[in-house]
Amino acid sequence: MERVLREMGEKAVAASRALAVLPPEEKNRCLCRMAERIESSAASIKAANGQDLAAARASGLSEAMIDRLALNDRRIAEMAEGLRVVASQVDPVGRILSQTTRPNGLVITKVSVPLGVIGIIYESRPNVTVDAAGICLKAGNAVILRGGSEAFHSNMILSRLLDEAAVECGLPAGAVQLVPWTDRAAVSLLLKMDRYLDLIIPRGGEKLIRLVCAEATMPVLKHYKGVCHLYIDRECDVAKAVAIVRNAKCQRPSACNALETLLVHRGIAAEFLPPFIAEMRKCGVELRGDEEFRRHDSEAKAAAEEDWYAEYLDLVLAVKMVGSVEEAVAHINRYGSRHSDGIVSSNQADIDYFFANVDSSTLYSNASTRFTDGGEFGMGAEIGISTDKLHARGPMGADELTSYKYLVRGDGQIRS
């Protein structure tokens, strides 16, 4: 295993050097060919995914995880379309970020360059195989993928299709590789390959991400979890507020940008809570609230301290009553995960305060948190959503997978 992984690393480094200077049109041609192969192989992809789904159900995997694992015609089409959107975007490599002429005549130019080789460790969602490969390629990076055991058959066929498309387009061998083992030993070895990998990105549960951060010998770009909040302000359109909450919680509860905690200003409680509670009952949402909220909803369960930190990824919602936008912000900054948080309000001063003081990667006013997504942000596919502050934050597309270097042009200057 160690020998094979080392060989994969060597191939990836060689491929990354070729990709770094590959013309944009060649990268885009390959991305479009990858999309075609995904579409034309939909039946085979669903068959392989069916094997994974059957095994997942037999092993008792949660419905939230099964939803992340499942591939249908719509999700397959979305993977292909994501590749085409990435291909249509401006190439992120070779951009002039700044240029300065010094008094001694030196011209210093800062230009964007690929990171090199990126390792990605992920669980459940097989679409990550396609998204990651496409974005890394667009940014001129080679990628080594390691998927979870629950998506083994799906990942194998997707990586094979991507590799075949890359070879057909004349890309260097090793541009896209999948680790052929799903056991823990492969992860441990991969995390020590800083000689080959410039960055590792874990996508999955908090346990996986903390493991990667503890063991990796290369930089880690992480997304711990999505404890997303909405604050219903004292002044707001109640009908819009109920619709936004319903979408943020119920449209896809297993997503990391789904709503997990609702904060309600007690000044709007009489108008907002009755239609909100009725809508949540209709949608099958379990409500867990503080003592004040439970006086409005006797069926709600009591929220414990751990509920304010919880990423349910299910039809469960924690609800807390607050007395001001300041109190709501303090709660979010204490319990949140710096992912996506929003305010529903018609008071511009409260919106401005919320935007200025909540320390999260993505903030919303009068909109669902479900929009925190590379596709919705116009990136096509995404590599993940970073809750870090360095070097990328929020949805990460091809631009976020570049670094920069300085090109200094002179005419015989020497330093005195």
C-alpha cells in the first residue's frame, strides 16, 4: 500500500507540473469531455450506486447519509453541468493580481499559480469525485481522491470515467487518481505524504475532519460542520419568514447549509410563531426549544445545551427566543460553526448590525441559507465550503485552489 501511494504521489507531482502550463482551452476541452462521459454512462453509474445504497441500508446507515450517497438522473445531470460551468469560467491561472514598478526600475508582478497536488478525503457523497476532479483540473492542480467505503462502487466508476476522458484528451497520467482502498491505513499514509501533497481537504463528519487535522503533515483546509442559524427579527414579513425557514430546514435537511437553530425575537412571537409551528408540523419537523418557546408550543421537546451546538442533518430544529439582534448575534458567535447564518428583517439597521458582527463565512438577509453552494454562487461545482479563514473561506471554486508567485523583471539592477 505504501509503495503504491508513493507512486501515485510521484505521478501526481509530474502531472501537476504539466497541468500548470496547460493552455486554458485544453483544460476546458477535457472538462467538457468528462461531462459527456458522465452523461452517456448514467445507467452504469446508477447501477454501481445501487450496490452502494443496498449495502448502506443493510448496514443501518442513517437516512441523512443515504440521501447524500444517492445518485439519480437529476444529480448525475447536475454533476455534468457543473463540469461545463467550470469549463466556461475564466481560467484562474496566470491572472495578474498586482504589478509595481520600483524606483530602481524593477517591475514586480504578482500572478496566480496552481497550488500543485491536492488530496481530498471525503465520505458518502460520490458527486465529490466529479466536482473535485473538475475544479482541481481547472485550476491546474493534480488531485488524489480518497472516498469512503459506503460509496466505493460509485467512486470507482466515476473516477474511471474521468480518467478515461482525461487520457482521451491527452492530459498527463496522474492528473486524477483515486486511492483504491477505503481502510484507515490508507488515510494515515496519505496524511504523511507532504513530500507530494501541497494541501489536504477533508469533506465529511466532524470526526473525520478532526482526525485529518491531528495527523496531517501538510496544510489542511477544513469545514468542521454546518450549524446554520436564522434570526427572525422584531420587524419582518411573517409570510416570507415562514417560507424562508421552511426552505432552509426542509428542502434538503441533510445538507451542511440547512438550518439547525432558529432564533426568534419575542416582539414578533405572537405573529410569527403560530404559522411557523403549523408549517413545521406539516413538514414533519421535530422542534426542540428553550423554556420560553415551549410556552408557545407545548408539544416541543426541551432543548439541552448540546442542542445549540448540534448539526442534526435531519428534520429536527432547535428554537430559542431572544430579546434583540445583539442577543441573537451573541448566540450565533458562541454556538455557531462560522458556516452560514441569516437574518429575516425589514429593519436595515438590524441587518447592518448582523452583517457587521456575525463571524461566519456567509451571511444572508431575507434569504435561505441553502444558497451557500458553489453552483448557486456561480462557481459550477465546488471543492467544499471552508469554515476556516485561511486561505479560503465559504464555497470554494477554482479561484480558491490557486496561490501566487512574484515575477521580478530587471535590467541589471544590483542591491547596494
